[in-house]
Amino acid sequence: MLMRSRTLVTLGAGIILGIAAALAGSAIAGRQSDAAQAPAPATLPWEEARFFAEVYERIKREYVDEVDDHLLMEKAVRGMVAALDPHSAFLDSEEFEEIRLSTMGSYPGVGIEVVAEDAGVKVLRPIEGSPAEAAGMLSGDYIVKIDGVDVGSDLAGAINRMRGPAGSTVYLTVRRSGRSELLNFSVRRAKVDVRSVAQQDLEPGYGYLRITGFSETTADDVAHALARLKRDNAHGLKGLVIDLRNNPGGVLEASVAVADAFLDHGLIVSADGRTADSQFRMDATSGDLIDGAPIVVLVNGGSASAAEILAGALKDHGRAELVGHKTYGKGSVQTVMPLSHGGALKLTTSRYFTPSGASIHEKGILPDVVVDGPEEPPADLDVASSVPLTTRDPEVRLALEELKAHARVAQKRVALATVQ
């Protein structure tokens, strides 16, 4: 999702739905406004206004069922905006709140990542330190009922029922593999911090960073994850794998800040549009958190928008090698504009460009090393597993091999310079 707003900038190909980090598959790019001030309405061309009024009146008078005025107008607005492009949309107050929550990095809830499957709503994992973890819920559990109401495979409905104010209680009935009886959990909702970054050591000197989305906390989470990797590798990092596979995007400033963490200078992203606010460029500042150590970025068709901005910036500056499959190709920016009567308009206002000046819209970014065969999702980060991540995930293994090759080249250059 790539969104700009006059309050908030997000980039991506999906939205995080409330309680979970369940991601939808559409690409969004956007900015949010600082104020909900509605612009003065444009003067409608008389003929077009009369045409609209005629259709509206015919529907009101002759449609087989009576139609509510507000509902009819909302549908007209939705259709008008949706017809512009796949990424523009009218958002009612609930949808607007969903987007706002998805970018904050925290929300009141139970703290589980869920996904819809044929067998029902499955818990991908309870978030560390969350009420769900404290209650004893586990990865692989299936939520059967919420407050006594059957869930089925209705993900959105399950998320809405689990959401609620901090301090309130929700009752979850769960089916767990290996248990014949259903399990009941009383979960007290609380503020949950959603972490979009995870790290692991692959081998001594080689770190792995997975970024699943870009929220307001992602840049800080990256800095903390890198600090932990440095702590665990006293002799320094020889290389870093950044995994952006299936990352649908998120907050624009977060993506730019992460790119800035690895770049000393230069353009990160630029954008062009019809208004002054839609034209911008963002540049790197001095400082590289891993002191120039080589980087390999893993990407695939699910890497979109904000993820593509990060990948494109590191690739264009020669800071990283991209490995995997061609990215999604989301090169437009949507501004989220609060409306005076509630809800918001998510409208495409800009097209963005990588540092080389390339537009990746509907083209994507081709990796330096293209992996043959079908795309496979990233392996689960099971820290308790005795099987290394490089064994469970062939693309991570390939990325590590590329890093080692870069390290060998660097060592030869140092040796040659010493001899000379």
C-alpha cells in the first residue's frame, strides 16, 4: 500500500485488518492530510449535473425497491472514485479507521495475527507480549467462536468481534490440533504493539532482517533489530539479508527512513503530480547503520509499493543486490483526504520514481538474481526450530551465498591493496 496523507504517508499493496496483521492483496499508495478541511467544491458542468440528477431521480422514482438517499449517494460516490483506477476509493468511517489503525503500529485488541482458510480463521501467531499469548493461545489454533458466536471462515467478521476497548474482555473458543475438546479463552483486551520487523543470525557475522510491512514504528524496529544483530556478532556484520517478500507496503516515511538507514547520501524517491503537495523528493542523510556491509534484498511478486521504494533505492544506488522474483509494480501514490461529513477519499495524486528516474508502475523491479520456478512464501521464523532457516528457506540460503561471495571479493580487494 502506498498512501500519502496530509497527516500520514503510507505505501503498500494491502491493508492490515484491525486485530490481526492479515493483509489484503490490493496495492495502495498514499498520503493522509494534516487536516480534514474540505476544499471548496468545484463547479459542476451544467449538462453533466443535469444528467446525474436525471439518473438519480429515475432510480428514486422507478427502481423496483425503495432506495435510501444516503446509501444511493454513497454508492454513486464509490462507483465514481473506483472507476478512476484500481487504487482510488471512497472510505466510509470504518474503512478509514482500518487504514488509520494499520499504519499506527499499535491498537487495542487481543494481539494475534490471523488468516482465513477453508477450515476457518487460523491463528498465524500470537504477538509477543500480547493478551492472546498470555492467555495461552498458540500458532495453528482455529478460532471457532467469539463471545459464543460462530465464526466460520469470516475473517473480517472475526476481526470486528475481537476488536474492542482496552480493558474489556472477549471470549474465544478454539480448536487445537491434537485435542478432541474445544478450548475456551477469556482474553482481556489491551494496547498491542505490532512489530513488523524480525531478525535472526544466519551464521556468525551474517544477519537476517524480515520486514513484513511499514508502519510508524518500523524504522525504530529496524534500528533495534540491527542493534541486536550487532550485539550478537561482536566482530561486526559481514553482511545482511533484508527479506521483503510478501511485504505489501505501508507508511511512506517508514520506507524512506529504512532506506536512509543504509544510505549515506542521494535521492531515495521522488514523485510528480498535478498539485504542489503531490510533487516531492526525499533524500538520504549521512550515516549507514551497518557501515557499508553488503546487503542482499529478497523480493517477490508480493513485494509492493513501499517495499519497492526501499528495494529500488538500495538497488539503484548499488547498495544492495536484489534476489528473487519480479516485484508487484505499484508506482502510484494515493492521498487519504478526510471528508467533512465523515469517511475519507483515497485518491491517486502522484506517480513516484526510483532514484534512477524509473517508474516501476505495472512493471515491477527485476532482481539482479532471478530465482527460477514458482514463488514460495517465506519460511516461518520459528526460533525454536532445530532446522536452520537457510535449510528451511532455499531463497534465504541463496541470499547468504551471495553475501559470502561479496565478502570474498571484498577480502581480495583488501589483500590486493595491502600488497600494493
